[in-house]
Amino acid sequence: MPPAPRLALGGLIRLIHPFPILLDGIVSGAAAVLAGGGASTAFRLGVAMLALQASIGALNDLVDAPIDAGRRPAKPIPAGLVSPGLARAVVVGAAGLGLALTVPSGPGTVALAGLGLAIGYGYDLAAKGTAFSWVPFALGIPLLPVFGWFGVAGALPAPFAILLPTAVVAGAALAMANALADAERDRAAGIGSVAIRLGTRRAWAVVASLDSIVAFVAIASLWLTGPPMPGLVAAVLASCLVLIGLGLGQSPSAAQLERAWEIQAVGLALLGAIWLWGMARPG
């Protein structure tokens, strides 16, 4: 009989991928605040999104566990820090918590939460490591501000007609940057991700082009609508953070590439929040 896995809080935290789920929760919570929601509502919706993403992250590690045992043995399940049974409990429990926290905002918001789970699970079970891995990112990233805003207002303002397609582009860029970070490990495992299919140089050029489109649309639309100058300056600074991430994305180091996509994610999240503040906030 194999030894019982060692339970460690650190393993559970790593299982749910803390960086992206915290960022996603913050984006949804910020959108709720900008929609006019109170602190308690924004916190509830932010935690709901965090829980939904935790479920997706735990399923990701559960699905990858057999491969990770050979190429990433330090991951929580192969390392014996989290058992597969516990990981499955996290998948179900976190999804249930996220959906329950969404219920007070109405059936439309619950439906958005269910759609987010479906997109995330689709990535984990089918799209990850394929040439189509960017599709769930492109569909899921726009859902973050929509979830927070709709959860408060029950409708979306007209400027979301610009935000949503731009967020799709941002999601595709983040997916490509994430694939670049994993390219070395995926190549060793024989996984044909979109970054491997395109080649790292071409994939980086695609990321740079997509990020540039997002930054241009955000800054130009803010400029044309005449928000306060601090908003424009903040948007430019957020775009500069994205550029820093792009620069790091040319490193041969896998760890540096991981930091590169994280910096791009933070920069794009800040840019989206600034854009919402300038374009779509009530009043």
C-alpha cells in the first residue's frame, strides 16, 4: 500500500494557482465597485470569482498529474502534498462556493458563473496544450469584468461594446504568453501548444501585436472621451508595465518567462480597470 500523501497548506495553495485566481477575483471585484456596488457586494462577487477560478485551477492540476509526475514532480499532487481525492473535493467545493456566493445577484449572474466554469473546465480537459489553448482565455478574460458589473447593475453599459472585443484580444495575448512560459516543458513532454506550433519568436511577435492593439484601443478611447488627465497617465503607465512583461518574454529562462506573463497580466488588468473607470462608471 502506498504511503498516505503529506497534507500541507502550501500544497493546497499551489493547487489552486494563487496568482491568477487572486488577479481574477480582484478584476471582478473592481468591476463591481466601478458599477456602483457597495463594499460587501464587491467583496462577495470578488470571492465568488476567486472560488470559481480555484475550482478550475485545481482541476487543471488534477488532469495534469500523470504528466507532471514525470516532468514537474514538485507540483502538489505528484509531490504527495495533495491527494487526488482532496483535489477533486476542492474542484467540487470551490465551484459550489462560487456559485452559492453568486446567487444573491440573480439568475443572470449565476448563469455567467456557470459559463465561466464551463470555459475553464474546457481549457483543462480539452484545449490546454493544443493549438486552440488561446480560445478559452479569449472567451474567459472578458467574462471577469462582465461578471462583476452585471452582478451589481444587472445590465452592461454601451462602452462594453468596445471593452469586450478588446478583452478578447487581451485574453488571446495572455494565452500565448502563458504558452511561451510553458514551451520548454511542453516540448519535452511532446505537447504541441500554440507557442510550439508557431515557434517562440513568431509567438512572441503575436503577443506583442495583440498587446499593442489592446493598449492602443484603451488609450485612444480614453483620449477621445476626454477623461481626467490622471486616468490617461495611469493608462499609459499600465501599458508600460505590459511592455516590461513583453521585454522579459524574450528571455530563454522558463522562470523569467513565467514572470513575464504575470507582469503582462497585471498590466492588462490595471489597464482594464482604468478603462472602466474612465469610460463606463456610473455618472
